[in-house]
Amino acid sequence: MTAPSPEPTGAHLRRGPFCPGERVQLTDPKGRLHTITLQPGGQFFTHRGSLAHDDLIGAPDGTTATSTAGIEYLALRPLLADYVMSMPRGAQVVYPKDSGQIVAMADVFPGARVVEAGVGSGALSMSLLRAVGDSGRLYSFERREEFAGIARGNVEAFFGGPHPAWSITLGDLAQALDETVPPASIDRVVLDMLAPWECLDAIARALAPGGVLICYVATATQLSRVAEAMRGHGGFTEPGAWESLVRGWHLEGLAVRPQHRMHGHTGFLITTRRLAPGVRAPLRKRRPAKDAADPGQEAFGAGEWSAADAGERPVSDKKLRRTARAAAQNARTSARITGAGDD
């Protein structure tokens, strides 16, 4: 487990003119986005000329710069959502539309003590760290060392160094949670994993009464399985589930209409809350489904789960190593520039 580190001073806290080592998002006249890291003497090359980094260093946020071909670019510091979509990734990230729902619907507040598993590429970790602040605590658990390394590099690159509220523990959540946090000491638990129902006993011990558990799952089979496990456990309230669909709009004079493409299904979210010890939720009256299984039958989708069962594409070890090196290099660059700027 990683110990808390000094307060970070990352790009997300910067104001004023652009500095060397900062990431800058360039938008061309067609709305295409390009993310660059400013370096003295550096050049941004395209098939239509180049843009000198020195034209941006020292310029204010929200400025414009012109390439050698006369193309004007708008330069802005990237938002967290922009950074997440352009950072090195080894696993599929939790998209901003879902991370925003998780932070809001789980009511993650400044100072909260939050458990997260798994970490993936660190996208959700950054949203949770933003929400809990330096006074909170985020305990992240990840089974795969490669993913933990990628997430650590991405998070440190964004915050400019290790975040004081964050720690990563390698290992299985159900086994490591009891060794990491005291019983009934956690306010919120966020699970992005294949089989969250396997960890309900450990989560129930860690969550304080009234605490929120929210799970992010990819398939309807996973959603059904975790919902029935929450009900069968007896220590949680009746779960609620939903998904968010985001549709952009085309705005061009009077031609105002929905865009042809939209951010459709990425995953389901399901929430429940921890009951006080010894308390069981009142029996929810509902009509049984016509084809509901008998209590003695094995639950649908039971057994060992793999990433392929949830529709995930396997990630090669070669790609993971390459992504981990890129994330680590970004973190070192950000730390070096931040340290130089503080002197």
C-alpha cells in the first residue's frame, strides 16, 4: 500500500499563462482536438504547417496561435474529461458521463472515505480524488500490477505528483479490504469489476451504516446477478439501477437538430445502501416474474467470470508494457516541470 504523499500542485490547479511542461489542447477550425505538451523550442506538426510551442509559452489560457500555413488554433488547458479521453490507457476507461453520475449519485463529498476497485487506467480515480479532496481518502484496489502502474502514472501526471488522499493496494478486494480499513469506517464503495457480487460480505463489513455502494457493470447479466446478490445478502437496501445516454446537438444557425452520433450504452450503474448491523430491509412486495427460477436453482450467470464474458477485448502484455511506460514518462515529466516551477 502506498503511503500518502505531500500535497500535489498539478496542472488542474494552475492559472495564468501557459508554462513549459503543461498539456495544452489545440482546436482547429474544423473542431478537431490535438493535445500537446509544451516544451521550449518544440514544434506541433500537421499536414498543413507547424506551430511553435514558444508561441504559446507565456500566453494566457484561452488564446489563439497561427501555424506556418495560416491555420488558427484555439489553445486551452484541457479539462479532466479531455485528459481522460487522451491519456494512455491499458483498460477501458469509465467515461466522463458515467464518472459524473457515480460522483453525484453516490454522493461522494469532500472528506469522504471511499473504496474503489478496480482501478483500470485511473479515469474514475481522478474524479473520485477531485470529489474527496485532500481531506478525504481514496483506497483503490487493483488485481493487475500493470493496470495499477498505468493508473498511477496517469493520476500523477494529471495532479503533478502523488495525491495525498490516494493509495493503491495490489490484490483481490475481498481478501485485502479487511487488512486495509477498519470495520464500518468507509462512507462510499465504488466497484468497476467483473463480479462485484463476490465482494459483498467484505464490503458490508467495511461500510458504515447508511454508506453507499455503487457498481458499474457492462452487461445486463452482470446487472441482474449483482442485484439479486444485494437482495439476498440482507444487509443492503433495495437496489436501484439505470444507465445514462448522452446525445449532442448540432448548432448551425437555424439548423438546430440532434447529432447523428451519440454516446450510447457504456455500462449500467446500480446503487444500494448499507443497513445498520442486525437490521434487515422490509420485504419488498413484487410480483414474481413468470419464468423466475426456483430458490434452489443456481443463479443465472453463476460460476467463474472472465473479461470475455463481459464483452471486453483482451489487452496484450506488449500493449500494457508500452502504455505503462508512456504513463510513467508523463508522470515524470509533469513532476519535473512542477518541481522546477516551484523553485
